[in-house]
Amino acid sequence: MSEDVPVKTAKKTLELIEMIGALDGATFADVMNEMSMPKSTAHDYLQTLLELGYIIEENGQYYLATKFMELGEKRRRRMKIYRSARPQIRKLAEETGEHASLMIEENGLGVLLDTAVGEHALQLEVFPGQRLPLTTMAPGKVILAYLPDEYVETILDEHGTPSPTENSITDRDRLYEELESIREQGYATDHEERIEGVRSIGVPIICGGTVRGAISIGGPVQRLTDDRMADELPTMLLETANVIEVNYTHS
């Protein structure tokens, strides 16, 4: 029985950290109520996190500390896919004037590992580290298309098919048909499936027969026209993906 205690404590600690992050400023009362903790237990957890530097306290509110940024950035800089793609993501943003991004899959979600903003890019709430459903955007769908079928099933069972807009794909059979089309054409498109008025197009990064991530370009419907989405942008992205794959393989 005692062997289970450390695991339960770790789980509770992480749940507390996520709760503080979600509230963006939690009071002591919030911690007790949201975590169903007695006063003494809540005090012990908070004091431990304060001493270790994972949270800070300001005017009676608890916030996540920037230590998480340090840990995340250390991890990101060690990732070969990030190092291989980073210069190319910035080049895409500069050449298109739009948003360019690198996404990977982690625990069934899409993680924006890197983003770059072009001169004419929309003001979108996207940032490195953001976790998003894979089914709702071009880079996520293109990653799904190249993952093993069994894993795709697991992802859909766990995360479902969210519908942030009326254009989102929520039917599994329709999604499977689209993933097959993506494999045939080599790229994925998103027509206002995550954000109304915004389109995106993505291609996979495949090294050693494994999809390592995806790169994408996103922008307003008026600029990402049907013609650009069918010709100019796929060519640009596929050429860029090839450079990244070579960099990844030989770095």
C-alpha cells in the first residue's frame, strides 16, 4: 500500500500545478476548494512548490513560475526536429507573409513546437507549447495521416473529434477518407476548421519512415485562395519539408 503513496502524491501535485495554470492566479481558498484539500494539506503542497521555484505568490495569488519556460526551452532546444526546422519556419513566414509553424504529436495532441509570424500575418492566439486537437487543423491531420492506424484509433478514442467551428470534421468515417486523400496528395488543408476565416495547409516531415512532425502555413481565406492552396503553397511546403528532412537525417 505504501508503494502507491508517492505516485498519488505526484499525481496530486501535477493536478494542482495544472489547476493553478488554468486559473492564472489561484487563491488559497481556490486551492482548497478545487483540489478538495484541507487547509494544512493545501499549505504543505503550496509551500513545497514555492520552495522549489515552481510557483510564485503575489498579493495572495499563486501563479506558475517561469521555471516551466526554462525546462520546456531546454527540452525544445535538444530536439533534433526543432533544430532542423527552425530556420526554415522563419523563412516560410518571411516569404509568405503569413503564420508558419512546426507541429509534433505528443500524447495524442498536436504541440506547436515553433511558430513564426510574417509581415501580413493575422493576430492569432498561437504560441510555442500550445496543445491542440490533431483533427482540427492541417498540420494535425497530416500527422494523423502518417501515424499507424491503431494509434490513430487510440487518439480518437481518447481525445475525440472536437468541433471548434461548424466546418470541423467530427465524423470518423469522413475523417478516415480525408486521411487517405492526404496520403495520396502528400499534404493536408484546413478550411476554417479550427478558426473561422482562417485556412491552413500542412505537409509531413518524414524521416526513417516515421512522421516526425509537420510544417504549415496559415492565413485568412482571402489570401489563402483556392489557387494558392492547390499549387503555390503545397510546392513551397514540400520543398521546405525536404530540406528539413535532409537536415534531420544528417545532423
